[in-house]
Amino acid sequence: MKPINSCDTFVVLPTATANGQMIFGKNSDRPAGEVQEIVFNSRQRFENDCKQKCTYIEIDSIPETYSVILSKPVWMWGAEMGSNEHGVCIGNEAIWNRLINDEKDLNKKLLGMDLVRLGLERSRTALEAMDVITKLLKDYGQGGPCSNTQMDFFYHNGFLIADPNEAWIIETVDSEYVAEKVSGKYRNISNCLSIGTKIDRISDGMKQLAIDSGLWNGNDEFDFAKIFTDNNHNDRTRYDAGKKFLDDYTKDNNFDIKKMMQILRDKTSGICRPCDDGMKNPTASSQVSALSSDLKQRPSVHWFTGTPDSEYSYYKPFIFHPKVRIASEKTRSMNCFPNVSIDDTQVDRRHYLYRKHEEFYSRLRNVDDDNLHQTLRQIENLCIDELEQMLKSGGYNNSENDESNEIDNLFSDSVESELRFYR
């Protein structure tokens, strides 16, 4: 198949941020018209012999999963990106390499999006998440159509995993992988292989796979990207642009979530794409997370759009709290997995917020009258500033007995605020 450019994921380490938090961000670019829902799943317990149903296959369950907030295509089990109660964030990227094969890679196994969700549900740290993902990759493999409307859309996966203290990159070929611990101030990934010779973890079979495939002689330095990159599918434009943004915005070590949102809204680089970009995948949803190392003093905050085209969308905050039971009914589709068959492409999978944003989208993009767009941005900035002030003043209580509903209803209240704007 012809690869489709999609997704960019970023992380800035605490040493380069304004308040010493790890900042994660991702744009999820998906086939036109695909809807992403924002869903909260609380902890779940499983019996020993219970199986976990993923998008295409079942795998062994674990005794208990962690709470997660996910941005996920409505037709699948897995997620494009998300966070868990311990401050772990994961985003995946479609990557192409010299060993991708139509016949082999269309076999239904775990999707990269399944691995994102499984990593979040089963880990307390970025390192644990990496272990979860790489073990599942080895045990079950990756493969299958990555769209329910484009059945020849498939790829191998790269992952950016972050927690409040460290971040890792994983890039895969079949069931093998290399991993790099992020150093310096920042890191980003896109649809190209980016791990070269700085390899901090490598699967047992990776080097032998390169030898057996005739790609490496076993003696030269092992440069993963150089060995496995398919030069016919190696567009590094967005990767290079994202890296330049991060370099520019971290020079003063004062990076914050507004700067991450600014990167994720950039159209010139192609990092953000409009809904009517017919040649490439539009931006379907976006996430920015600020991860705190001491959750008792200050919670991690996760911002999601749940609507297409981040330039004309509103980032809404979510904070894990013992009383949270749902993100918002209005960002969840009634026709989501597994309620409706994956193969049913005629059903309307749009959630309520998606439909209202869709109705208002052309007005937000009106080049002759930018007032509506600027007003929406002002509402977002006010939300960011007020939440920051509340957290600085100690207005956060992580107790089950806390009577305040400001935190547990934070995301749904923000959704309602956005909907009022669309009326």
C-alpha cells in the first residue's frame, strides 16, 4: 500500500519546562471522517481464566487494570493516545520499514492502538509500559487493518511513552524492537524511523532479523534507522519541523502546555491538518498532558480535544480523582466498539460534541470574520489560567471524601462550556 502521513508525538522533559513537569503532546491524524471519542475507564478486576478482547484478537488478562483516559477511534478497542492514573502517557505512530509485507501484515493480531491501551492499563511507570508493550509484541505480534474503511491501511508501530520522571521511544519491526531513553530537553516522533545508534534496549532477535533479511552484515555499527528505513517511504518533513519547534521553544527552559498546543496547531508544517485535507489524513483528535511527579501536591492534567483539526478545537482538562466515574457522555459514541460491528461502515458513529463541532466548523474557519475562532481560543486560555491558579492555590483534594465536585466534573463541565459556545 501507499503509506499515508499521519500523527506526530512530542515530549519535553522537566528540566526545560516552566514548572518542572513532563509535558506530552500528540496529534492523531486518521482517515477522513473517522471519529475519536474521549472515554474514561476505571480500574477493572478479572478472573484468572478471563480473556481480554482487543480489536481483533483475545489475549490473557491480568488481575487488575489501572484507570485510564483515552482518545480512541470509535470502531476499535485500542486507543491512539491516552494517560493513566499514575501519570503514564503513550502515543503511537505509523512507521514503515523495509520488511513491511502486505500478505503478512494484514493478518489480524494486536494493533498498535491496542498496545497503547494495554500499556496504559497495565503499568505504573514508562519503563513498565515499555516492558508490557514489548512483551505483548513478542507474544502476540502486531498486524491487521488499521482502519475499518481502508482495509489496505496497515503499518508497524513506534511509541512515545512518558511518565513524570522519564520518557522512552520504541520503534518496531515485526515483533522485534529497539528502544531509546530520552535525554536532553525534548524528543519527537513521526512516521519515520528515528532511533539510530543510541539504542538503550533491543530485543533478542532484532540484529539477527537484520542479518537474515540481508540488511546488515553483522560487523558494521548497528544503525537501526539506516538499516531498516524504506527510502521510498521516508518523508521526514514533519519530524524535522517538530524537532525545530521543540528546539526553538525550549531555549529559555520555560516550555508550557500553551506552547505544546501551539505546535499541535501548526498547519504550515503539516503537523495539524484540516478536515477537508483530501490528500492526507486529517487531524482527528489531540492531547496535551502536564505530568507531575508528586501527585499529592499537584495532579497531572490531561487536555483533550475529541474533535478534528486542533487549530479550530478546544482543549478540555481532565484530572484523575477517586470520584471520577465518566469523562463525558457527550464525547462517547453510542455506536462504539463493541456495540456495533467493526465492518459496519454505514452506522453514524459521531458523538454529540463531534456533531456540534462539525456544524460550527465552517464558521470557525471563516477568514473574513475571525471573531468566533478568537473567542473560542480566549475561553480555552481562560480555562487554562483559572485551573493553573486553582492548583497553585492548593485547590486540589485527592480524597474520596472530598465533597467538591470541581475536579471530578472538570472535563464534562468544559465540554458543556464548549457546547454553549456552539449554540
